Amino acid sequence: MSAIEDTRPYPENKWDVPTFVRAMHWLSGFLTIVVGLVFVGTEFNQATPCTGQGCIGPSLRWGSGFTIDRNLNLLWRSIFSLRPSVLIETWTPVFFGVLGVTAHFPGFEHRWITKSWFHAGAWNCFLALFGHLGYGGNLGIIFGMFAAIVGIMCVCMQFSKWRHERPQLHMTLGHCLDRWSFMADNEVVLTLARSLGLGLGVATLILGLISVLTSNFNWCPTATYTECFGPSLRWNNGGPGQGFVDDANKATLGVENSGWRSIFTFNPEFFFPLWGPVILGYITILQHLKGRAWAIYRTWPRVFLYFMFIGLFANLGYTGSLGVLIGFFSIFQSFLALLISIAGGTSTRTHFEIKIKFLDNE
């Protein structure tokens, strides 16, 4: 059943059995975020903090070279990394917790979590296994047991007289932010937010290209290979252990700029950390073309999460001080989208509809 077909009214959130289970369902997601942040915090504590001039807090550094200090913020990128082995291992509880919490707010519409009580129960059991247990030491075990109990409660609701009730709370800020209500339908504010989103897409794309182009493409040291095909490709000269079809241009995992395939490769351990900003910048620009907006960009609450991710993982830590600057703008855009959301603008258009003639079939 799609979100449009679902005509059940939102619950009044009065304290009865379904509301109690909904609240536990939301709390399970919140505790997952807590476990995740505790785990990430311990990772930061094990790293050497930034000291001396130019430090922006303990993790970021503002360098003297605006774009040339490619490895200026390796500490930041050791935690906020698009490398799958780091991203998945480190951030799984936080990402899953954010999904679980935001599923109870209008505009996010994570229907695969809240479609039924059975979906909610399966999700909480999934959180217990993959988002709690094994993270945060004893805290993860305690919260994991809680999530498993909540999962069982949700499954039991599926077989009770309350099975037709919604499994999610309908959480809003009510009248707390009436002073911001002008942002919901103010075309100037909305145009500013759309323009900033498009501009950040272009900036992220350029940032990523600079990061790639400032890499060292000189991978053919003559001390090891007497023959080179240009400065980047190694040519086997027939010496000992150098057959004609031997792999001379492979990359060494964990070592940047170690060969042709350390940059031009689909190996996710190399591809996503280097080309991630280029891809995310391109995707962001694509959202503003007519008829090409994806589900991740169709509501302001989703834009909030989208630019928070881009700012932390694809801007900050890249290309010296330029990445820091663009990253702060992305985080600003994220909170601007959040303000529009809580002001009641969850249904307003998040993107331009730019029509490019040669891209259309008309």
C-alpha cells in the first residue's frame, strides 16, 4: 500500500496501548543513535587531535593553501569517510537510528519501517542485531535487548485488536515554531533554499574534480620500472617477474596514488572516497532538472538529511580549506531545510524544474 492509498487517520497520541508501543518504537531508534554516537566518539578519542594554529575544533584544520592541501584533514576523513569499510562499520547505528526516529515525523515517509506493526517489529529486531549488539560495549547490549523486546511487542500488536492502528507516532512541533511559519510558503525563502541547493551541487562537483585532479598521477618510478607509458602507466619491459600481461598498474589497498587503479577503478574502497563528491554533486544538480528529481530530494525533511550527509562526508575533509567552507554551507542548507520542514513546508517543491532542450525527447 502506498502512502497515497493509506487513508487511515493519524493517531491522537493519547496514552493507550498502541501509543505506548509507538513511543517505545520511537525510543528504540533514538537509543540506536545514542549507541552510534558513543561508538563514533570512541573512534575520535583514539585519533590524534588537531593542535596548533588553523584548527577548527579538535578534528578540522583550516590550511594556508585554499585548495591545494588535499590531505589537510585526513583525521576528519578517517571517521567521516565514504570508504565502504569505514562508513558501514562506523556509522551503521547512527544511520539506522536516524531512519528509525525520522520515520515518526511527517515528510520522511519511511513506509518500509511503518507500513504495519509487523514491519515495525522486524525493523526493531534488525536494529537489535545490527545496530546495537556489538557496538558501544555493554551499552549496546542493554539497548539491543530493549530493541528486541520492542520488536516482539510490535509483532504481538500485529495479532491483536489494534493491528489496524498506525505503528508510528505523528510527531510535530505544534505551535512551538509559529514564528517561523512564514518560511513554509514564502517564495523568496523557498527560492533561496532551492538556489543554495543547486549551487552546492555545482560546488560539490567542482570540489570533487579538484580533489581528483590534484592527485599525483606520476605512478611510474623509473627505479622499479625501466619503461613507462607516459608518467602514469607502467610498461612491463620483460625483466624478471614482468610478463607481458602481468598486472603492473594495480593499486595497493590503503595507499592513495599507488597506481592507475587507485584512481580509475570501480573498487569501492578506492572509488567512493575519491569520486564520491563528484557523484553526489552530479546527483544534486540532476535533482533540479525537469522530471528528474529522485525520492531522496522530494521533501524538505529529506533534503535536511541529504545535505547533512553531503556536508559531513563529501565536503569537509576534501580539498583543503575550500572543502571546509563548502561543508559549512551544506550544513547551513541542511538546517534551512529543517526550518522549512518544521514551519509546515513539507509539501512545497524542493527543487527547480530546469528544462534543458537537448535532454528532453520533446
